[in-house]
Amino acid sequence: MLDFPRARNRMVDVQIARRGINDSHILEAMRRVPREVFVDPGFEEFAYEDSPLPISEGQTISQPYIVARMIEAAELKPGETVLDVGAGSGYAAAVASQIADRVFAIERHHTLGESARRRLQQLGYDNIDLRIGDGTKGWPEAAPFDVILVAAGGPEVPRALKEQLTIGGRLVIPVGLDEWSQTLRKLTRTSETDFETEDLGSVMFVPLIGEQGWAEESDRPVTAVREQTLPDMIAAAAEPLPESDDPAFGECFGRFADRRVVLLGEASHGTSDFYSARAAITRHLVEKHGFTIVAVEADWPDAAEIDRYVRHRQARPGSDPPFQRFPTWMWRNTDVDAFIDWMREYNGGVEPERHAGFYGLDIYNMSGSIAAVLDYLDEVDPRSAVIARERYGCLTPWQKEPSSYGRAVLTAGYRRCEDAIVAQCRDLLNRRLDYAARDGKDYFDAAQNARLVAAAERYYRIMYYGGPESWNLRDSHMFETLCRILETGGPDAKAVVWAHNSHIGDARYTDMGVVRGELTIGQLCRQRFHKETALIGFSTHTGTVAAAADWDGEMQIMDVRHSHHDSYERLCHEAAIPRFLLDFDQHELLSQRLTEPRLERFIGVIYRPETEVLSHYAEASLARQFDAFVWFDETSALTPLGAEHAKPGAPDTYPFGL
């Protein structure tokens, strides 16, 4: 069982302090409050993950960092009086009570409020008063307040709350024109009539319901748009797609040919339909619109061997066949094999300056490095090896296994092994990339490999301590690599990128950016290239997928569970069209509706259907995350390559010869 006090302290040290919260009062307050008591039964092991968690009445307990961030922004000091609006389970009020002299908390849901009151009394927080009522009207008889914290998003700052703030008092509240996407705003009262306002960044909170907030759903006027269900709106806007082997499939995406970078996603790393669709789109953009760069979420040295093959160049002497490490099926499969053959055939029929190149964007041979870590731990510390396999299964931000994270960072053996593990990774990379240093003719390739070696130690060191730094380093590196490839290709070079939805979507409109402070290559492309970028997501309702249950585990063909009833995928399924394209730029009203945050499914090389909601779903605003969305209602697992796919007469280092 997770050691809650140690996990709590670790959360404060790693997740809160490392993200810039330095107020000692806040850090000590969060060390004293047992967050596991404030979550619903069954969620205790997730209490010290830095993310919101569901509680009753459709509400959430805010992530620890957001609680700390709001208290810090409010500049709460000992001796002050606080009004906490939207008390929920009482966690934020409990933290504030460890600093303030008095906390007055309001919760509008009777059951939730009574439960919070009992919990706070049982824990001995005798400086908190809690009432059940409309938080938008404040607590006039207890006013004025030095600090007001509002844990729900309103269309504007309620007048009553502003009036109940003392001169010099601070109010922190999410404000936005739609109910789920807001800006965190700080108001400081400078006189009876004047306030200073400061915007603190984008956030996503539940709606602030009340007389001076949003109306109850049942009391709101029904507009013409809402008379039509969302699945009906999707069906009306959807452009049905033919099979991906039909030339008309690729032609449907010619509308994006004026972009410099077209990023094509996938909802899993093991679905044939996503690979074949991306291949069809890429073939059209290369053949008809002059795209010459195919850049993929793969290791640079491995992709370089494929690039030599498709451009009819000699393989490097002594180089190993690429993509031999876990997960081999991600690139060593029949769909990629067919696409590589097409690239080689296409390049054979055009002049060299029109050749399409195949490039890897990833930070280095991560799977090879992970294999080295596991081999080392299996030998010197088998217990830590078990923890490592669990952690590596959670490399994407969507594979939420906080219990294994907590055990890993709290295990002394894991810390003792760190330096040796990092050194082994670095040695492995130096051996893996040594051939590049011996090849003076390919300066660009050698220089890029040198950058990869330099990044290796930093990546693995920061990965061990959690937080967004390792993810951000990886996606920043992929973006910088893409930019170097484009620069080498000249001002007219255009690229197609293949990567997971969690990389090509804009993180600012997902839990990744809003909750965890992570960024993505898609976000960075939008910021650099603006309208010259197209972010195209892919997803499915059900079918099969090639995946493993744990990192370094055996590949299995698994059934994909039917999409969650509160997800974007379920809306698309209920539109009842087998394959379609949604172009958000063409449908303004639908796009507005599809910015309302919902669950979205993300499956990497690991799939754990038994914990799917926690492991593979996150909130996102679909029409802001992507420019377009490709839907396949039922999909099939990809087929790994076996010996029967070896090419007669191909060199020993042919990318997929086994």
C-alpha cells in the first residue's frame, strides 16, 4: 500500500515546489493536509498524482498544483480571513485553513457540502465554517474577506464577491465566455470602486452555477443550436471517406496542401487503419503537392537507414537493422512496409531534388535505452526492475499509474541505481550512434546524432523525477529536429509528420497543457508556423489493437473497449457514419460545441482496458486541439512483419528483414 505521508511530502517537493511555488506557508500547509481523505473511495491511491479527480455530484477535486497556485496568487498570509466558493470535498478550504485565521466555505450541492462538513469536523479543522448555498452571492454576514478563492468558472466576476472584498483584498476566480474553458483572473481591490486585474493563464474548471454565474442547465433557454443533438450536428458536418486504398481518400486532404507542415495523428500505436490512412494522405501530398519530408515519431538513426533505402543509397557498413527493440511492431509492420516500398518506387521515378525523405524526430533510441535500463536492474535490483517496467508503461501522459510512480520515486534502491543507469544509457547510445561519427560524408546526419547523444543524459535524469520536464524536452527536441530538416530542405520544403495524437494535438487545449504544464510538437508548430500548420487527429470507437500490457511485454492483439459514454468518441460513434472527416474550419457552430471539454481516448504501445478510464482518457477541447478530425468507427490491429515478409535480394540491413 502507498505510504501516504511520504507520498504527500514527495508531491510537495517534486510536483508543487518544482513548478515554482516557493511560499513556505503553502508548502507546509499541503504537507499537513491528507488529500487521500478528500477523494472518493477507490481513488485514494491516485490522491498524490498532480491531476484533478472526480468526486460526487459531477464535480472534481482540483489538482494540488492549482490549489497551491490559486492560494499563492491570492497572496494569502497568516491571520487573514478567506471565503472559499465551491468547496467541493473541502480540500482547498483545509489547505487554506492551515495559513489563514478563518475560512468560510460555500458548497451548493447539499450532499457534497454535508459530507465535506463532517470530514472537516472529524479532522479537527475548527477554523472552517461551511454552509450550503449559492456561492455567487458570497457570505455577506461574514464579510469583508481578505481573500476570496473561487473553484468554478463564471461568465464574469460576481458583483457580490467584489463587494465583499476588503480594501487591499485579493480575489482569484476562473472567468470565461464558455462554461469549461476560462482564464484564471486575479482582482485586487484598491478602493471602494476600483480594482486591479491580472490574467494568470488558461484553466478548465467546472461551471460556477448560481444567481450571478451560469444558470442551471434545466433553467437555460433552449437555442436553435441545442435543439439538434451533437451527434446529429456531427453527422451533418461529416464528410464520408472512402476506403484508404481508394485514391479519392487522399484527395479529400488536398485542402491542406497549402500548409508547410501537416501533422497526422493516431489514437493508438497499434491500429492498421491509422497507418494506412496516413500513408494514403502522405502519398497524395507527395505526388500531387510537392511535399518532400516524411518525419515520424521514431528514432533518428533507425529512420536514417530507411531513408537510405527509399532514396536508393547504400546502407551503412556494419549498421544494425533498425527497429529491433520494443515495441518492434510500431514501425516494423505490413502497413509501414508497404509505404516504404511505395516511397522507394516513387523516388526511383523522379529526379533527386524531388525525392521524398524519411526522417525520425524522436530524441534517440528510447526503447533501446529502456531495454538497457531493464537489463541492468534485472541483474542488480530485480525489485526496482519491476517498478521500472510499470513506470515505463506510463511514459505517455495518459498512462496514469500514480501508485507505481510513488513507489519508484520513494525507493532507495531506485535512487542508488540512477547514476549507473544513466551511464549505461549514455554508453549504449554512444555505441549505437558511433557509426555516424565515422561517416564524414553525411554531416547533417552526424550532427543530428551528436545532438541526440548530448540530450540523452538530461532526458533520463529528469524523467526519473516525474513532472512535465521530460515530456517537454522530448517534444521540443522533435520540433527542433523538424525545423532543422525544413531549413535544410530550403524555403519551399514541406513536411508531413506522423505521431500520436498526444504529440500532434495542441496541448494548450488538453489536460496536458492546462493541468500539467506540458507542450507538444503540434502546439509548437502552431506557434512557429501559424496558419501554415494543419493538426489532424484520428480516433475510433472499437475494434482491435496491437499493444502490450506492460513495457517490454509481449505484443498482444487486444479488443478495444467501446468508447466511454462521456467521450468525443461516443459522439462520433452515435453519428452513425463508418468513416468521415470533420474540418473544423468549415463548421463554426459545431466547432463551438466541440470545444466543450470531454473525455478523449489515448492508447500508446501499452493498453490496459481494465483501468481504461484512468489509464487512457483525458479531458480535451477537440476543435481547438486539432484543425480536423478523422474517424473510423471500427478499426483493426496492425500486422507485425515476420520472416515471410523478407524481400528477396534486399540488403541484410533492409529495414524490415528479420
